[in-house]
Amino acid sequence: VKKVTTNTLLKMKAAGEKISMITAYDYSFARIFDAAGIDVILVGDSASNVMAGHETTVPITLDQMIYHAQCVVRGIDRCLVVVDLPFGAYQSNSDIALASAIRMMKETGGHSIKLEGGEEVADSIRRIVNAGIPVMGHLGLTPQSIYKFGTYTVRAKEEAEAEKLKRDALALQEAGCFAIVLEKIPAQLAKVVSESLHIPTIGIGAGHFCDGQVLVMHDMLGINNEFNPRFLRKYLNLHEQITQAVQQYVKDVRSVDFPNDQEQY
Ligand code: KIV
Ligand code: NA
């Protein structure tokens, strides 16, 4: 199998080929997504929400992210695996950031890490990249800073924030990032940023001018029926399908329809 590398993604951008990315947190789903032809699997700290049931991504720990990454990597033959460094694993200083990135690579077999922020994390990114670890950036709505923003609404609609985002994107490219996630920003801003960079942008709620797209697996598979932002396309309604399947199972057990004569020894 031809493996997807950070270099593959740079070539895809240069060739105008769009990059597909999806989150995964365990072996079984990672294996399905890898075989289905996804380019990049993100072990997102959205695990804090969709796997652990926390309200934000703030509580998930480095050890917990390492566990999810180990599970995902066992399911991969071909995809590039990116693992989020969680809140607290890199913000303090670049020594801590580098140590967290090294732990992630050494203990999981993941291929790269992602962290949130612009110029303020550029020095840490430079050191991590210099250590041989590919880094993906993340700008716009950065959920680890949710208590600073106060809301999950669209970012960088105002001129000042848009200008900062453009500077941040260039700073991340200059620091050595191989790609940047743009989350929940106006499509026209994402277009300008994407055209200003030679590294690919991967959008979520950032329009079709990005060089690729990412969705959280639970969102695009319709597992949570209470999350319906404008940017989300639901490819399945698993919440409904799973509910119906489990209700049927309960019914069959109670009525002794299951197991039947062919389903026993
Ligand atoms: O944690 C996550 O799922 C992410 C994506 C939304 C980009 O960072
Ligand atoms: Na994340």
C-alpha cells in the first residue's frame, strides 16, 4: 500500500487535489476509515466530548490522548495519523511542548501532532519540527481556548481578528507546520489564507476554498442528534438507526425471538 505522508499532502495541494480528513478514537473505526480511502485520520481531542462526555476539550489528558492514539494506530495501513496535543500539554513553555510531542510519537506510533494557536506557539512548533516531528497547526475557532472566546460561534468576522489570523497562518508555515486546520471562519478569509500558503489548509466550517476538509466522525455519521451546525453534512443518521436496532434487540430478547434455533448450539 502507498502510505500517505506529510509530503503527499504538500503534493496534493500543489496538484489541486483535495485532502479528506476525519477523526477517529479507536481501532475499529480507524480501520474502516483507512480502508475507505480517507487521506488523514485525526485523533482529535474532541475525544473529550464524544468519547468521554465532557462539555469541552479542556479536561482530556495527555495520557488519555496517548491511549486513543495507540488504539487508532493499530487500525491503520495507509492513512497519515495526526494526534492532538491536549490543553496543558504544550502551552506552558517549549520544553514542555517538546516533551509532550516526543511522548506522543514514542508511545503511540502516530505520524504527527497537532496543536492550537498562532504566533504564541510558533517557537514550540519550531523546536518540535526541529526534533523531527511533523506539526499541523489549528487556527480560527480553537476549542481549547473556549473560555477565552465564550462561545462556539464563527471566528475572525471582524477585520482585526482576520488580520491576526492571516499573520498567524504565515507564522505557522514559517515555523515549519506541514498543514493548518482552519475552524469556523468565513469562506472568503479561508480562501485568502489558503492562497497565501504553500502548505495545505484543512477546513471545518471554513468553506470549499480550503485544500481539504475535516469532520468529527460522530458528527458526520449522525451519532449525536443534538449537534446540527450549518457547516455539518450528516452522511448517516446513526443515532436513529442504532436506536431502532437496539430497540428491536430488546424486543426480540423479551419475546424470546432471539436467539432462534439456528442461533444456538
Ligand atoms: O479535535 C478535533 O476533532 C479537531 C477537529 C475538529 C479539527 O481538532
Ligand atoms: Na482538536
